[in-house]
Amino acid sequence: MLKSKPKAKNANPIFKFLDAITYTKEDLNFDDPQIAKAYDPYMINRWLSMVDIYLAFVNDTVNKYDMDKVSHFQFLKSSLPKQKVARWNYIKKKKDITLQEKRYVADYFEIGLNEAELYTNMMPDETIKKFLSIYTYGRNKMMDV
């Protein structure tokens, strides 16, 4: 049984919850107020849906029902196969990029503007800055309207 340990204030045990659901299949002690407070079905569903193999199940099955925390945990734990998720990747918010910067990326890779936006969302910020500096070097920003 997964027990709560004294932790730093505001520590989020969501990864322990996810591991208990998908890999260790341990029970959570919902009588513990820290666990009961920290377990958020919405966030669990959100993290699970970011893994390709769980996406359809979470969207088609779990999201349709309004369950209490204990039922939600037990349902997921019993429904999902025992499998170690190598890495929990969080899908981040799209980057704020101007239309002109999208045009630079589209020109460079010879792609459309929609694909350019996808490319920039996958690029690290440092790479985008270096890349855009090639196109904006010596230019007045007001010229690119």
C-alpha cells in the first residue's frame, strides 16, 4: 500500500499516482488527507491521455463518467495493463510566434505556415532565437510588416 511520506510543502505526488495506476498497481490510502487532497482525477486523465496507448481509453471511456476519487483510481488501476511508462511527457502550451517568424521558418524549410507553426512548437527556444537571428540580422523590425 502506498503511504504518504513527509514531503516538502506543495510537492506534487502525481507521478507516484500514475505509477500506482500503470505499473506498481499499489493501492492508495485515501483515508490520508494529503493523498485525498493531492489526487486529482482531471490531472490524472490529462497525464494519461498524453501517452499514445492510453489516449483512446481515457477519452472514450474514463472522461465520460463522473466518478469519485477512489472509484476513479480503482477503475484505472484495474483497467490499464501493467506497464512501465518510460517517460511522462507533458504537452506544453504553444509558443507565441509572430506571422513573420512563421514565414521565415516556412521559407527556410520550404513548408506551409501551419507546418511552420508545428515545427516551432517542437524547437527549443534557443534554436528558434538562433534561427530567426539569421533572417533578422541587420534588418529593421518595422520593415517586416
